[in-house]
Amino acid sequence: MRTEWRVSRACTGGLLVGLLVLVEIGQATPEAATWRRQTLLGQNAEHFFRYVTVSVHPGSYYSYSRTLRLEKVRKADLRIVESFLLRDVTYNQHPDTLRWSEESDTVPAFDLPSYLRVNQVALAFPNDLGPFRTLAIDSAGVWEVFADGRLQLATHREVTRQIPMLGEDARVVGIEMTGGIRGEDFYLRIESGSAGAWDMDWSEDLLMIRGVELR
């Protein structure tokens, strides 16, 4: 009986060690994920201009890559009519020193001041939601919510048309305007996915609002 107990105990111990190793391996190897952020640079009557930063995590805590583009988007059909790669960089962490290194690809020179001047871009500035403004997203679209009702800013169809890769748990996190002129197009910053999780997709996208005014 004692011999059998010792054998059983040894087998159980080995099984636990094996499980702990598997758990450690699972924790050390994250899932691949992509983060995306669109930032409004400005607009004119026909187009809006945005920075698009994409961070690609290939299933490792020790390496990732990022690109930064400037995109000119036509308001009428949301077609990207111009796109300029401004930065393409890969970051790696050395396993022994734990120091991060940077490898940057060469990209064509770009004259941003001249580009903004030629396109007559009115520069954007954030308009904070503040404690007195509530914006919400549900299955019907995006709303500004009041104590006595709500105003629809965009339908669900329009949201998915503008943001076809919208993730889960979408929420409005900010407003972007270019001068606050009455009747001017403005933009909502829509966040979706899991913020702060290295191995889960996340995005912050721009939603253009036309023909509707905030109260």
C-alpha cells in the first residue's frame, strides 16, 4: 500500500509540474493582435485628413511593428484618394539585456506644411465630452442623450459603413471639430475592442457626422 501511494504521489507530482509548465508557456506566448488609431488632422469642404497608426503584435511580448500614414479621404464616398507612409518601424527587446531596439525603414520625404497649405486644411481640435454631454452607441446607431430624450447622430448602417472593422464594446470617447462653425461636419472618436490588453485587438476610429448639430 505504501509503495503504491508513493508511486501515485510521484505521478501526481509529475502531472502538476507538467501542467504548470504548460500554463507558463501559455502565459509567455500571447495571441497575435492589431491596434489601430485614427486621428483627425483637419478637413476642407470635400475631404478630411487623418493620421492612421497601426501597431501589429505578432504573438510575442518582445517584438512589434508600427506604421504611421497620412490619408486624404473623400467625404462623398469615404474613398482614400491619397495615402502617404510617414513612418515604418519595428521594435525588438533583447532577451538578455531587456533593452528595446528600433529598426526603421526609409520612407520618402514629405513636406507636410506645403501639403496642408495646398489642400487648404482647416486644422482639428478636440471638443471634450465633458460632464454635461452624453453620447451612446446601441444596435440602432449613435445618439446624443438628454434627460428628456435623445437625438440620433448616425444610424447603425452608417456606423458600419464608415467603420467596417468595428470591434466589440464600441463607445464614444471624444469629439473632433475644426473651428466649431455652425453646420460644419464634425467627427466622433469611436473606441472598440480591449484597451490596454497586449494580445487583443483594439481600435479608435473616426466617425464623420454630417447634417446634424450637437445641442
